[in-house]
Amino acid sequence: MNTVFKGEHLLPGQIGQFFIVLSFGAALLSFISYYFATTDDAGKADSSWQRLGRLGFYVNSVAIVGMGTCLFYVLYNHYFEYHYAWAYTSRSLPVYYLVSGFWNGQEGGFLLWAFWQGVLGNILIVKAKSWERPVMTVVALSQVLLATMVLGIDIFGKRIGSSPFLLLRNSGIEAPIFSQPNYLDFIKDGQGMNPSLQNYWMVIHPPTLFLGFASIIVPFAYAVAGLWQKRYKEWVQPAISYALFGSMILGTGVIMGSFWAYESLNFGGFWAWDPVENGSIFPWLTIVAALHVLIVYKNSGHSYFTATFLVLISFVLVWYTSFLSRSGILGESSVHAFTDLGMFWQLVIGILIFLALSIFVLVWRWKELPITKKDEETYSREFWMFVGAVFLGLSCFHLIVVTSVPVWNAMFGTKIAPPADAVKHYNVIQASFAFVITLLTGFTQFLKYKKTDITRFFITTGVYFVFAILVTVLVVYLTGVYRLNFVFNLMMCGSVYSVIANGKVLADAFRGKFKLAGAAVAHIGFGLLLVGSIIAAGTSKIVSENASGVVNVQGFDAKAGNARENIMIYKNTPVKMGDYTVTYLGDSISSPYHFYRVNYKKVDATGKVVEEFVLKPKVQASRDAGMASSPDTKHYLFNDLYTHVTAIPSEGFAMQGEAGHDEGNDDKNYDEPVAHEVAIGDTIRYRDGFMIVKSLNKQATVQNIPLTANDVAIGANIEVHGRDGKVYNAEPVFMIRGGNVFDFARKVDDAGLKLRFSRINPENKKVEITVYQQPQNKRPWIVMRAISFPYINFFWSGTIIMVIGFLLSIQRRNKELKTV
Amino acid sequence: MKKSAIFGLVVIAVAIAVIISVYSSSSTYATFAEAQQTSSELHVIGHFSKGKEMVYDATKDANYFSFYMKDNKGEERKVVFTGTKPEDFERSEQLVLTGQMVGSEFHASKILMKCPSKYTQDKLEVTEVKAKQASI
């Protein structure tokens, strides 16, 4: 049956699909041409294969940009006939989030990766000179594999890749409307973007991360090319520059992700050891390790194999990470992995191709590799840098072993579960590695290449070490880190030592040895980052632990009892929480967000308000009534106060704020009314306080009801004193109009009251005030959690300092590159 | 013996230590009946019993949430979680609890839910809630 569908815009998809096929074909052409340019035209200055290879690569780059343009066009115009637009965006989504909708799906992620790889490839074509042919062969191979990931074409009955231009009606979702020619009339809007992704960090974090992943190809390609072309020593120098660049960008991308999680997710922290997070640092750890041994090799001729191996494995790990997060294998162990798009085996093949290539070049050239037979000196910089790199590798090894538990289960048919307290497991073991590594980044600075004067080394190291211990003792006592597991104190000591020792190098750098500044700055940044992470994560304090108003539940063991981290607060009822008095002021809606205003007040002993601010944690309601809560954080220089809403009344949003406009039902929200007969000046008591009838107002007016001369309207001025000493005024009105009696109730929402002026008794000159009181649990409330993160700014600023260090190093290495 | 050989041995020793520590701290997927046997924390997979009582009343205790879960063997137990009720809990198709048995109740410190994704109909979405903030 051939149905002609109405209203579809098939052209952008067809052009996009054409670009996908073109990019695949061009990459393949480029790969083959560069391969023959390297082998057949070796030594020839002018090679037609090389020209063809370049042409293929240019066409590939243009096709990738074309693909992106088509995809953006589809998203921008809300063509929901495309699965990608329908699944990840909606009409109400602002344009800048359409950009992040672009890489919301896996296909967009691959596209981004291919784009950056294309950019790097073009840079290499310009800059690589004699290296262009072999290096570009490897880059083009990677482009071919990435293109297959978005191909979305059936070959031999098997779908290869997943295309972003898949039509909704072909996407496998079964619905009767797809048999109607006008099915698009029923699809008014897309599914919309997951609220937690609607954050400005999601606009820049993925591109940075993918540039980091993509840039690992360059040192990899140089290593393969070096072994292939038997230029064993020459590839190291350019690889160092690109490895520096890769480490810098990848590190920045990872920390940006962590900042996004901290600012807009609600797991209460900046790092959770989620498998996907771990995956992003596998290649970072190995490329940083590789960087160090590459420098060792360059300066001393040692550690050639380790350096090559680490460079090669880094790129294999990039693919392994993609496999972990995209194949669906993590299943129930990760919260933000993608589900399988049917590319499980395709991703496995991707890993295997690069793994096989790495093993092949190493085995092929094994006998010729410039591996030194002689041992390094014990007191030499190269030996300890090598040790440090190996420990970085071991730290990565541990992360891989634990994170890959689902992979082991799939491979060996076992049923092992990840550690029950995974976070603690990772923290303790990784802190041990961090201790060794930071210690090495410290004392290795006092060693020289080849040979060092031993006595002098021990004296300087010792002096700085004693100084570092003193500083550490001070820091751990002031921040409370000493209460944690001992290993975190060791890690703190190592980090402090690293900062101090590298501080000395930096001081020397200013006195002339400017070459060393980059490494010193990067090490200082890394040390500060670790210091910040120990203090912030280790001594973060739950502020919302006050137990007032909490009924203790029987049968709770002490251990679980410690975990009461959430606090319920009623609107306008201040609660003491740590140093703060916290009041939930109310809520407001600014679509699609629902803000909850929470007032924090710090009062000193004399009752003076020292500090006052309002935080607005928000909850985003999505169409299906789901809720995504985002924190709001008060940033201080040395401390952050983090607040987020964890529960709201189940009546949901409607109940908050505007409680019941429906008069008939409204009384149900209150307890049985109580009528009081009072005279002016009398006091009425109610549960939370009292009220005084101040006076009667004979000229009362009621909105929208014009009064005539025959009408009588009397208002009762009532002053309500709430529990917290707050005073409210209300004027319920009693009215006689056309012989009928009316009365207009007034609400004091904040006190949970409704007051009626229900009767006038002319005989004893008394009036009747009927008091409606809300039962406690009908009053608006929120449940929130507040955490304080001390010294977290060390973590962020450490990152920035580290990036500056990387930049200085890149500059230095590039200068060296020109002089060689 | 050469220094590199000694160092190689150290590296191998550390690697083995890592594997042993991972293996010893790894947990198991179990049923309620198995959880009853031990006092250590483990993971139980199951789905929540729809018709049964589910308690979360923030006005009484903002940190008490209880419900009933059937494990994969069909055994049903009351589960207590010290925290707020996770959003969309009713829609979950599968639960993975981390915790231990206390008497006849299972006290969960972590709940991992698999829900049909709100954003893409054909996919499952995994969310995790912890009773305690991660600490070191």
C-alpha cells in the first residue's frame, strides 16, 4: 500500500541523508587515497593520491557541515515528521536550546564528534607537512567509522547506524494514525526536551567534551604513523603538543559536565562516580599519563614502549567509553546512559578495529622499537615521571574494572552487582592513587633528568615535605577533614605538597626558567582541584537536618535514622536550620518553571539580622506531570549553600499559592468553623495565635458590587497575630442588600485562616465572627534539602588554573616544534 | 634484579590488589529471601506492588517513604526508604533497591527506577535516588 502523506517536508531529510552517504563515501575515498599516497607514492613530492585524499577529506567535511545544517533546519522549523525533532524538541523550546537538542540524541553526538574530527583533520592537512599522508590515513579511517554510525541504511538485512533523519512513521513506533495520509495533523508538538538538559551548560559542555574525545585521534594517528613509517623518534614531538591540547579540552569538558550537574541536577554534588562520568575520564587519565612519558622519552630516551602504548590505548578507550554509554550495556547501573539503538555490535567493531590496529603496529615493529636496555637512574626525573604515569594508568585500570561490571557480566555470564556503596569504594581507592600521584608530581620537581645530586635532593624534598605536613595538619583541622578516613588525609597531604613544590618551581620560573612555568601551573591547578574536592565532598554538611515537626517513626534503626536529610516547612512558618532561620515565602510560575522562594536569615546573638537572602530553587513540570527539580545555590567565596526542593504536596501545583477559587468546595479545605460572638476590642484565640476586633467600618466597599443608598455594608477590622509574631489585617464584610443578607469572607492565607462576618446582634451590640482554620497539613508546604559545600571554589578555580598551565605548556612545545 | 623488574612486580601486585578489592566489595543481586540470610547490603530487583499501601506524608515525616515490592521470585516485602517519595514512582516498571533486611522490612538506602521515558516513548529511563548524600 502506498499512502501519499500530506504536509510532510521530505526534502531537508533527503538532502541530509544524501550528505550522510556522501560523507561516508568521501571519507572512504580519502582513507584509501591517503593509504596509497603513503605506500605507493612514498618519497614522491607530488602525489595524485594525496590530492585525491585531500579532496575526499574536504568533501567529507563539507558533507558533515551540510548534514548539521539540514538537521538544524529540521529542528528549527519543528518538522515533527522527523523522529529526531519529535523526540527531543518541542515548539516552546527556545532557539538556544534547539542547539542543545541537536546533540540530545546519540546521532547528534556522533555528528559532533565527526565534525570536530573533520576540523582537526583540516588543521593537520595544513600543518602536518611530511606527516600528512600516514596521519590522515588514520584520521580518515576514523571518519569512515563515524559516518557508518549515522548511516541508517539496511545492508544485507541489517541496519547499519542510526540516521538523525529517520521519519517518525518509520521509527518503529506503532500507531494507527500513521496509516492516515494526514497523520501530521495529529502531531501538534514534539516530546520536548528533558528539563534537566535545558540548561546553558548543556549548550557548551557536549561540544567541549566531544572536541576532547576527537582530539585524542591526533596523537594516536601520529603514533601509528610513526611506527608505520619507521619514524620512531620523530612522531613524539608533535604528539606532545596535540596530547596537551587533548588533555586540556577533555579535562575542561569533564569539569563542565560536573559543574552542570552541580548547578542544575539534584543529586546533591559535583561528582557521583556514575559509569558515564567515569567513562569520560578513562581517556583523560591515560592521555595525561601518555603526555608525561612522551616527555620522558623526549628528554631521556627511556620509556618508549610505555609512551606509545598509552597514546594508543587512549584512543581505544575513547571508543570503549562511547560503547559503554551508547550500547545500553550499562542498563541498570547508570542513570544517564543511552539505550541501545541497535548499534551494540557496530560499537564493539569500532573498538576492535582500533585495538587491533594498535596491537598490529606494536607487534609488527616490535624488534625495531627504540627500547633502551639500560635501567634508569633511581634519582632521575625520568624514572619517577614514569612511575607516576604508571600509577595514573593503574587508577584508570581500577575505574575500568569497576565501571565495566555489566560488561564482565555480559561476557562471562556472571551476575555480579556493583559495590553496594559504590561512591565510598571509588573514593577510597581513587584517593589512594591520588596520594601517590600527587606526591610524585611534588618531589619529581626536585629531580633532574639523567642524574641528580642525592644529598641536595633529600634536603630540599625533606624541607618542603615537612612544610607541607604542617600546612596539611592546619588545613585538615580547620576544615574537619581529619574526621574522615585516613586515606583522605594522605591525599590532602599529597595535594598540598604538590601545590607547594610546584609553587617553588613557579617562583623559579619567574626568575628566568620560564620554560617550566606551564607544568608547574598545571600541577598547582590539579593539586587545588583535589584539595577542593576532598573538602567540598568530604565535609559537605546537610543543613536541613532540623527535626522540628518530624514525627519519629518507630522501628527505624540508628543507621538509617541518620539519613533524614529532608525537611518539611510550611509557608511563612520560619524554621531554624543550622545557622539559618529558613522561611518558605511562596511560589511563582514562570513557564515552564515553578519557583519556590525560600528566605534564609542569619541572626546574631543580639537578634540583629546579619545576613538575609532568598534562594529560588525551581521545579520544572513537564507535560506528563513529571517533575524535575533544580537547585539554587548561594555562592560565597569559601562556601556554597545549595538548596533544592525534594517534594511538594501531591495535589501538585494547583494547590500551591492560589488555594481554591471555587467557593463551594473551599470550605472543605478548612476545619469545622467556629463562631465567636464578640464586641469591639475583644480577642479571639485560634490555634496558632489570636486576633483582635479593632473596629467596625460602616463605609465598607466590596469590589464589583456598587452600593445604593438603601444598602448597608459593614466591615469588621480584624488584626490577626500569627504564630511567628506577624500581624495581618483582614476586613470581612457584612452586607444587607435589597432585604437579603450577604457576607463576604476574607482569607489570611499566610495564617491559614478564613474569617466571616456572619451576623450582627443589635440587642447586645455584638457581632459574630466565624473563624475557619486550615488544618495543618492543608497549608502550603515544601520539602527541601539544603547542603553546604565548603571550599568548593578550590575545585573550580583549580580547574581553571590547570587549563592555564596546559595553555602555557602548549605554547612552549609549539615553540620547540618550530625550532626543530 | 633490575629495577624495572622490581617495579613491574609492584605494578602487578597493585593491579591484583585492585581486582581483589573490587571483587570483595562487589555486591550481589539477590532476592528478599537471600537478603534475610545476611546482614550485608545488597541489591534486590523487583517491581512495586500496585494495589498495596504506599505511605508518604511529608506533613508527618518528610523522610519516611514505605511501599511494598515483589522481588523476581514473587516474594513481597515492605520496603522503607529514608527520604522523599521519588517523582513518578508509580510509573516505574522495575526497581533496583540497595539496602538490607531489618526484621521483616527491607530498608533501602538507594532506589533505582526504570520508568518508561517521558521523552521518548520507546525507551526506558533510569533514575536513582539515594537516602543519603554521597559522602567520603
